[in-house]
Amino acid sequence: MSVKLAREFVGTLVIAIALLSAGACSKPGPQTAESKAVATGGKLYAANCASCHNPTNPNLPGSVGPPIAGASPDLIADRVLHRSYPPGYKPKRNTHLMKEMPWLAPNIGDLAAFLAYGAKNDSAGASSEANK
Ligand code: HEC
């Protein structure tokens, strides 16, 4: 192998490894963490929220609760942990039917991930209307 060919070969190899490892690191990492949070949030939603909020599509109203797809982590934390709202937030309802669920404190991020995912993947196409 000439020196020039050898350099080209090494150069190609370096690029190939860089591409491979970039693919390996950047793709599954964050996606896996996010889809894990969405899955955990979905289970918690089914167990703790779906009796009042819509059990199949959080973009739609439930039996007593309003649509909550896309709710921010702050809103979820205030509502679920303290029965309050973030400063300046205009609630969808003026009732106070929802109770505190302090055991969900470690999982606010999971619930937010699930509700964000629900807003992005709205099969009923309701989010634009329901969440105004
Ligand atoms: C007992 C029924 C009930 C359960 C269970 C319940 N909610 Fe609610 N939720 C409501 C009702 C009703 C409202 C409207 C305000 C009120 O009356 O408390 C509401 C309001 C909200 C809001 C504010 C919506 C807005 O934009 O004004 C959020 C966010 C929310 N719920 C999230 C949740 C989450 C997350 C869970 C599960 C961890 C949950 N709720 C469980 C009934 C419920």
C-alpha cells in the first residue's frame, strides 16, 4: 500500500467510526430515556388520572376532568401535589374536585412526558381545539 493510499484508508476509517459512534450515542440514548418516561407516565396516568381525565386521549375531556395533554411540568406539579396553579395560570375549570396525590412527587416528569407525547400524537386531532 502506498503512503497516500494508506492515509486515505485511515481517513475513511476514522470517518466511518465517527459516524457509527455518533449514531450509536446520539440516537438511542435520549430516545430511550424519553420513551421510558412516556411509558411510566402512561401507566401512572392510567392508574391515577384516567378515572376523571380522558382514559384513552388526554386531548379530550374526561368524565369530570378537562383535557390536560401538553400540560407543563409546573402546572402538573402544582395541581397534583398542592391543588394549586402556577402564578398567573388561568385554570380551565373553577371547581376544586381534584385531590392531592403526594405519592406522585417523584414522577411529575414522567407524567409531563406522557402528556407532552399525547399532545404531539393526538389521534383525534383535538389538541388544537381542546387546549386553547
Ligand atoms: C377525582 C377526579 C380527578 C383525578 C383522579 C385527577 N384529576 Fe386532574 N382535574 C380534575 C378536575 C375536575 C379538574 C378541574 C379543576 C378541579 O376541579 O380540580 C382537574 C384539573 C387538572 C389540571 C389543570 C387543567 C387546567 O389546565 O386547568 C391538571 C394539569 C390535572 N388535572 C392533572 C391531573 C393529573 C396529572 C392527574 C393524575 C395524576 C389528575 N389530574 C387526576 C379531576 C381529576
